[in-house]
Amino acid sequence: TLWPDPRGLWYDEGTSHKGERLRTAWRMLVRLFCDRWNVIGADLLNEPWGATWGEGKPMTDWDTAAAQLGNEILHECPRWLIFVEGIGTGSKEGGTFCDLCFWGENLLGLSHTH
């Protein structure tokens, strides 16, 4: 399975190429569904609750990983909309803390994204 990772991230802890399994799965889905008239988009990953957003942490920054993955998908299927869910509670240090947010709801980091 690709998810759920017990840490709430988009890759398995023991994987040497971070996110490669997810990218492989999306390549397969794009090949299967890009030309379908009734598929308009893709939600990249359900509830990346263990991720950070815009904190400069390449191992956990979901905004960077989602942008790369979304761009790869759009390269193969430019007509799709790409949906990116937010993170979990975030961090006080990164300015993204939200104790009232449910998993995938926290988009406070958008203001920190370049």
C-alpha cells in the first residue's frame, strides 16, 4: 500500500528515493485516466498529517513535494486540475500551528510559500 504511512508522510521511511512509489502510482493513473472525459483532476495525497509546509525541511515539506509531483502529472496530463491537501497541526516554529485543524485541513503555510 502507498498510504497510510505511520508518520503521515508521502513516502515510506525505508525508501531511498523519497516519493518514488507515489510518483510511480500517479504515472500509472495518468496513463489510465488522462483521456477519460469524466476525470477532471487528482488529489495528490489524502491527509499528509505528518508533513510540514514551507519550513525548509526537504524530508517533510509537503508543499515542495506536492509542487514537484503536481508538475510531473501536469506534464503528462495538462487538462487535469491538481488538488493539494494541507497538513496536520503544523508547527509553532514554522508559523503553521493550528490545533483546531483536522488532518489535511491546515493550509496556514500558504502564506509562507514562495
